[in-house]
Amino acid sequence: IQLLALNEIKHAQSMQELEQVRIKYLGKKGELTAVLRGMGALTAEERPVVGQIANEVREAIEDALGRAVEDVKHREKNARLATETIDVTIPGKAPEIGCKHPLTVVLDEIKEIFLGMGFKIAEGPEVETVFYNFDALNAPKNHPSRDLTDTFYITDEILLRTQTSPVQVRTMERMKPPIRIISPGRCFRRDTPDATHSPMFHQVEGLVVDKNITMADLKGTLDLFAKQLFGIGTKTKFRPHYFPFTEPSAEVDVSCFKCQGAGCRMCKGSGWIEILGAGMVHPNVLKVCGIDPEIYSGFAFGMGLDRIAMLKYEIDDIRLFFENDMRFIKQF
Ligand code: PHE
């Protein structure tokens, strides 16, 4: 029995096989156990002799099993370590690096310029109330932009903001002058998408309120901004315009920085490109926000980020910004 058992232990490859050997010889129904059970049939002289031999055999088998178990454990551990080794000579996988979206690139530039002039960044909700988007901004009750065909209404009183100008109101409610903020963000209008229209687009609003703020401050700020964004030789032109929340109001053009005369695609030969709307904050708007227009004055402006990015990079279709084709996005 001992020889057979030791031989089987020697050939066992795994913990399960060793356990099977143990059961076969030392288990309740095992072969050695059977021998011990059969001792009742022996004579009184034979019993201690056989008993001693049986015990020696059991110890030998237990010893061998114990050693074999240690061996198997050791081997399994080595096998595991072998599979876990790292080949440091294998060339690395370069992680694919993303890039900034062109709108983010231009927005970062715009933010840098205004932060440099002492502006802070303010944000407001994209889902707005009629009050903040229109009423508080002095928009007449019958203003065409309020129309269902221009604005995405969620309920009678709640809409997707059509401009970033409601952030002006929220900021003036929250802060006391001096105020100097820009507010970039998404806006929504019910436009059919084409090369120059998208129902979702971006604006950057600006607002300055303090004592003695004049139109000259507005002109100086925007002129410096245009020179920093489009190049030092850029000129600006202010054309009279109308916005409900500014008075006087202006549309601002920059001199065409790509101009090759009459054939210029950028400005259609006019030499000027419109980039933003601006004006002096209307006294009614200051009043709604609890700011006394007899003491304070301010200016505001709003520009289309998508449009400015299109001009800067000569992109001819606004829809490219929102298709997320990496071949397009990676070019900037
Ligand atoms: N909110 C205006 C628009 O969407 C732009 C604007 C902002 C004009 C601030 C004047 C002052 O057209």
C-alpha cells in the first residue's frame, strides 16, 4: 500500500489529484483504513505488530502528501508569476490624444483677452424664463423675437434662451457695481439649419456697469478686443442699430482681415465684416435689476462665437461644428 500510495503522490499534478490520493488511502473507505478495520480478525500477538506497521505506513503517506502539497503550491505560484511578468521591451501603445474643438480654441482666446482686461466669467442657465430672456431686457410684448416661430418654448413662461443677454440681468441682480463680466454660452433659435444657421449656437455676452461708463469705454474695449483677436491692424466701425435693452445701440464691424478687394469671399468686397451687437445698457434694464440709472451707467455687447470662429478659420458651413467629424475637428 505504501509503495502504491507514494507512487501516486509522486505523479499527482494538482491539489485535486493529491486530495483524491488521500481519500483513496486514508479516507473513511480508504485502503489503509480497511486494513485497520480488519485487525479484529487477528490474534492478540499479531495485532500490535500489524498496528504499528499500519501507523508507520499512514505517517509515511501523510508526510509524502504534505510535502507534495507544498510542492504543488510552489509550482502553481511560480506558474502564476511567470504569466504575470511584464515584458518591458515591448513598445508602448501611444494613447490617442484628443484636441480642442475649434469653438473652444476661439472661446479660450476670447476669454484670455477679456480676463486680461479685468473681466470675470459669469454663467447662466440655458433653460430660461420669459422674464429674464425678454421682459427684464425691455423687449416689447409684441417683439418679433418672442414669436413661437423664433423661440423654442417649453411652457408659456419657460423657454430655451435665444441669447446670452439674460445673464446680464441675473448678474446685475446678484452683484453691485462695479461689474465687469463676460458670459459665454449656448443659445437656441428655431432656425432651419443651413450653412449659416443652426438652431443651437453660441454667444459671448459682455457687461460693464460702473459710475461714468460711456460709449467711449465701449468703443475702446471692443476696438482693443478686435485688434487682439484678429490682428493689430484691425479697425472697427460702429453702425447705429436697435436692441430693446441698449440705448444707443450699434452693430460693430471689423475691417476685413482676409481682404483681396472686390473679389473677397469674406466681406463680399465691402472691406467690413459684422461681428457683434452692442450698446449702452437701457435705463429700464438697470432699474429692473435695482441699479439706479442716475448713479450708474453701463455698456453691453454680444457676439456670435460660431460666426467669429468661422471668420477666423474661413469655415464656410456652421453645421461642421456640430457633426463632430474628427477629420474636421483635428485641423484647428
Ligand atoms: N443679444 C443680442 C443678440 O442676440 C446681442 C447684444 C448683446 C446686443 C448685448 C447688444 C448688447 O442679437
